[in-house]
Amino acid sequence: LAQAAVASGHGAPFVLPSSQPAVRPSAAQRTKRPRPTQKMASEMPPAVAAPVPAEGEAAAKKPSARGRPKDDQAPPKPKNPFQKVTGEARARLKAEKPELATDLKAMGLALKAAWENTPEAEKERMQKEYEKEMEIWKPKWAAYKETDHYKKFFEIKQDWMDIKSKKKLIKSHMRGKLEPGNTIRSGGKFTHAWPADPVTEAPSPNNYDLTVGQLGKVLEVKIDEDGNAKVDWGGETGVRVLLKKYFGKVEDPDIPKRPKSGYMIHAAEIREKVVKEVEAAGGNPLKDVGAKIAEYWNELSEAGKAQYGERAAQMKEKFDKEFAVYRGTQKYKDFENKKVVMDSTQKLKKLTRTKLADAPKKAKSAFALYRGEVMPKILEENKEKGVTMTTGELGKKIGEMWAAVPEEDKVPYNEKAEKLKAEYESNHKGFKKTGTYLSFLEERQKVKIRQNRLVNLRDMPKKPKSVFAMFAAEHKAEVPAGKGEGKGTSALKTLFASAPEDEKAKLEEKAKEALGKWKEEVETYKAGEKYQEFQKTEKKVKQEFMNEAMKVMTIKFLNAAPPQPPKSPFSIYVAEKRQATAAPDGEKKSKEAKREEVVKFQEEWKKLDKEVKAEFDARKKEKLKEWQEEVKAFCEQELWKEYLAEAKRLKVPIKHLLSNKKNAIKRLKNGMRVVALPDKPEDFPSRPPSSFKLFCREKKQETSDLEKIREMWNELTAEAKQKYVDEEAELRTKYEQDMKAFRTSDDGRAYIKSLNQALRSKRLVKAKFTYLKEMPKKPPSALKVYLEKSFKAEQKAKPEMKGFEIRKVLQDRWLAMPEEEKKPLEEAAEAKMKEYEEAMKAFKDSENWKNFQKAVKPKGKAKGKGKG
């Protein structure tokens, strides 16, 4: 918090030069000058006066005192009548009444009076002049906003505004809450000054002084129309009125005050004396006081500087203790959460502005096109009639006008909107293919995950120190500071290795106790609402990224893959029917019409005979085979390799194009393992087609309509069909001979053997899944329990060792372990084994076990019937 408070100072002014591209202000320009340390002070140069322009040389344009970025390439916006009048009046009033320059309220009232005294005719003339100037300025501004210079400058300005918002949040947190009964603290030593007497200019008798850290109790707020408050400051000061302009100088007493450096303590002590010296010498207090204080500091002896340094160290030690307590309060946690949320919001907005700047703009709807057409006409009519309408009223009127437009007149707007939408979707897909969009998704996920962890895991118990960390904390002062061999951590490791065993044992016991307590606290925390909220949000953020990343990967890579083949014979039938009854060009069928069409095709499909359906099934298999070959060729391309690498980097699931995922998922939903059957060898004989299929192959050259081919087959005479029947018998005889030869070949015997094994495994898996769900699980042995219990601790202690090496070490340790240490684990394992055996005995008497035995029992060959 103390570091954040330093950033609350205003940065140096920044002006964007017209001859150079937009650049970010430097750190020195954006943050307050750091307070000089004891070491810095001795090297601090005296202040250098700003150079005075030579005679005849134009003075540089003075930037805003608040450091707001300026863009001098932007077309200057015309001033409205009020700005022109008050601008001229302000300069005149400052010259006539200099005291108004420091009294903002009085200046505001004087400017208001100047505007009210301006004649109405003059106001109307200036208004017309302003409107003409705005008509010229608006197109210039619209064109300028499209330039790269404006976009760069806008980011610089927005960064400055974001920093300003953070500073405002910090100030708001540190400021004392002016509510009755609250305690507030003076943020510094200052004189609470009332306005001087307007006639004599004598100081007000109501003025009073406040010291640094002086506490006061708020008695009343808004005691007058100016919003002032009444505060009891105690002691000699007593009950006083606190003017609203000093509200920013009071702080929350619960927040520890940041300690000063030695230099700042010295500066505070001599500031009044230095100011008087500078004024007596005719110097500028704003410029020369700092340089004079630095001179006094440089004149101090090293012993004198050391005394201030010691006082600063004592103040810092006290602050650290108080701040450590304050960090644990809910007030501080809420403030930190607000900072995190603000920071994340600003980063997300910046990501959207910068990463999505080149994204195509969403297409206008038919109503938006109509609104853009009629809006200028309505505004012009209102101007002529002298009517003013709010945005809501204007929108309501245009909505009513659109509702009254006949449907036939809306057609051009709808057609144009459809065309724009198609263009937008095409451009949007092209943009998503770029690395910029993917980078946006990754960075957005990082920002959201960071916010979720910082906000929802803030109260999560911190893991205690390890044995070495505890030892290092105790012996840190015994080794030289720094990095490298013999220093810092390296020296502490050497010291730890030679430390007495009893000291290590005490630290190990202490660390073990702290670790056990920490684990209990973590379990309790994980059961709470905050952790549940963290998990819910993390899952939501990751799912958001996963869904969008998968869409991008599909557009970028998978859309180039061969299209999926028809999923069923009926799909091919529907596609052919639709092709035969295609709608005229440009005409689109509604979803309802397509649905009715499918219902009609389903009825027709049911009437087809088995052989026609089988031919459609054969076509489906042919298309599937062609698709598989295309996919294999696609997977050999560089595009697929890029897809695999990108999916691995983004940690998104890889789509396996050739896997039959639906069947696997359908079976795996219940947890059953899927057993894949072996692939058929290339020389595996194909079953011969039927006579009707032979006829279909012949007639495919004439027509592809299977229903028509079926009618042709039915019209054939028995003699004409005999040709195809004989061909089928010949092919079947050849198939049986080929199968007999295949079964006796080496490849055939190997395939049949692996097929039988797969079928047996499939039968066993199905039987286990069906009948052994309630079968008792065998408990682990004492050795296995010991290995599981000790593995993680050993792995952490020896991270350089591999898994099998750690298990070997633990097994050797188990073998060398005394029997009395093994006994508890072995007795527990034996007790669990006895329970398992009894439960298993009861299970083997159940029907499930008997059914399982029956299902896995090998089926013998059927015996032939004996002759009577």
C-alpha cells in the first residue's frame, strides 16, 4: 500500500509533438519523482532553471499542469458560445482581480455572471457561428479518427487515464471517511485557512494549525450549503469547522502512515527556515526551496546523515509491524480486490481495443439501415421546427416509423442486410484465422485467471517454510549477503549441510507440525464458499477459452479437411432425392419445409426392399473408404502438422478425423472398456455380390436411381435373370475356394487367431462390466501402502531421482526396516485382507458370479446327432 501511495502523485506534463509519431510518456513523466535516499542526496545536483527563450523566439506551448497528454495534430474543436465568453472573461478577471485565481468558487460565480450579462442577440449570433464551424470540423474529425496517429495517441491518453483512475482509487482508500462518529487523521502539517477579509485582506481569526498525524472525531457533516463538516480535534485546537476544500488532507487512521526517509525528515525540519531565506533573497519558493534543502543536506557530515538514517530506520521498523497487522484486516483485502478488479478491467478493455482493432465491424440490420437513412431527415425537420428530442424519444419515433413500413418496402433493406451479413461472416472468419485473434484469446484468459486467483484465493492459508527455509531465516546474518558461491543461499546451503543433526531434527519436527496444521487449514478453506467460487470461475474461464479456441482451430485448419462422408444409407437416399427435386436457383427452402421433406422420404425409404437398401449401404461404404483415403493424404500435409503443434501449445483436444468417436463414447459412457477388433488383411476374400447387385452395377452406367433400377429388375423375365444368378453362383464358388486357401495361409491363421482373442476379450470385458460391478476390491499389501504413503515426500526431498529409482530406495528401506515399525502396517493390511476374503466368499455364492462364470466359459463345438 505504501508503494502504491507513492504512485498517487501527478506525472510531469506530456505533449505529443506534431513531427513525431505517438510515443508513450517515460516513467519519469508518468510517476512522481522518487524521494531521495541518503545515498542519492549526497549526489543530488542543484535545480536548473528553465531556459528563457531568446528575443524574437516564440515560447513553447505551455502544457497542462496535470500532465494530460496533448495531441496537436488533431483538428482543433471550435469553442461554443459559453466557452468563448468565459474564456475572454477569465483572462480579464485574472488581470483585474488576481485573488480570483486561487478562489475557484468566486471565479466560477464571476464567470457565470459574465455569461448571464451577455445579450441574447450576441448569444444567438455566436451559436450560429459555432454551428457553421462544427459542420466544417465534424468531417475533419471523422477522417482524423481513422488515422494511425490518432489510434496511437488514443492508447497513450487511455493509459494516462487508467493510471489516473488507479491513483484516484488509492487516494479514496487512504482518505478519512467523513461520517459522524468516525475518527480521522491529519495527513500533514498545514494551516487550515479561511478566506481572508475581502476589504482589509487580513487573515481570518478562524484559521488554525494541524500537525502531522493529529486525530479528530467527526461530529457533524454538511453543516452548511458548502458541505463543510464539524470536527473535534481535541487539545488546544478543540471543535473546529473543516472546510470542504481540506477534505482531501485527512486520512484514515487505521492505515499506517508511510515512514519518511532520512532526507525527508531533515527537509521537514528546515523547510520553514529555508522558505524564509529564499523569500528574503527574492527567489522563487516553488523552484529554489528544493535546491536549497539539498545544499543543506550535502553540507551535513556523514555522522549527521547517519543519525537521520537511524531515525528513518526506526520509523520503518514501526511501520512494518503496523502494516503487517493492517494487511490482515478486511478493509485492506477489499481494497486490494478493488485494485485487482480495476487492473483486470483496464487490461481487458485495452486488449479489445488493440488486438481486435482490425476485426470487421458487425453488419447492420435492416432496421439499422433504415434508421441511418431517415435519421438526418428527422433531425433537419426538428431543427426547422425548433423541436428537441432525447435519444430515447428519437429511437422510439424511428421504431414506430419502421413498424409502419409495408413488408414489400422492407425487402430492399432485408436483402442488403443479408448481403452485408454474409460479407461480415466471411471477413470475420478470415480475421479469426489470424494469430492476432488467438493471441487475444490467450491473453484474455491469463488476465481472467489472474484476477480469479488473486481475489478468491487471497485468504488461502500460505504453505509453511521448509526445514532449510527455517534454518536460513535463523542463520541469515551469519553468511555474507549477495549471489554466487560462498554468498547468500549458496553459503546457507553449505552451512546447513554441516549443521548438527539435533538442530535439524528440531527444525524437521517444527516443520512437520506446521505442515500438518497447514493441511488441516487448507482442507477447511477448500470446503468454504470462496474456494468453491474460485473453482467455478476457473472452470468457466477455461471453458470459454476452450470453446472459442476450438472454433478458431476448426476455421484455421479443420475446414480444409475432406468433408465427412454420409453417416447412413438413408443420408445418401435423401441427398439423391433432393438433387433430383432441386429448387430453382436462388430459392431457399425453410427449415419447416426441409423437415416435412425428410418425413416424406422416411415413408418412401420404409417401402424399399432389402436389396435396394443394401445397395445404398454399399454406396455408403464406398464413400467412407474414399473419404478415409483422402483423410490419410490430408494428415500427411504440413497443415495437419501445424494443427497438431498448435493444439498441443494451446492444450486443446485434438480431433482425430478417422476415429469412430460416437461408438466409443456410446460404450464408454457407462465406463466399459472398448475392445477393438483387428483390421482385415488386404488379401482377405470379399463376399460376392448377389444377382441383384450384379445387375445394379451393370445398370449404374444408365442411371443412378436405385428405385428405377429395382423396377427394371422386377420387369426382367426368369431367363434374363438367370445370367446374373449363374454369375453369382460362380463368384460364390470362387469365394469359398479363396476363403479355404486364406484360412490355411500364415496371414489367415494369424488374423483368425487375433480375431478369436479379441472376441474372447470382448466377451470377458462385457461379462465383467455386467456381473462384477459389486465384486469386492482386493486391498493393497503393507509394502504398497508404505510406498504410496512415502513416495511424494521422498520425491520432494530428492527431485533429481526418477520414479523407479525412488521406488527402489523405498523398497530397500522397507526391507531394512525393523519388524516393530513394519508391524502396524502389516497388521492393518492383514485385517483388510481377511475382510476382503470373507466378502469375496459371500460374493461367489451370488447369482452375479455364477452368471459371470457362465458367460466367460469357452463354448465347445456342437456335437453331431447320432444315427438312429
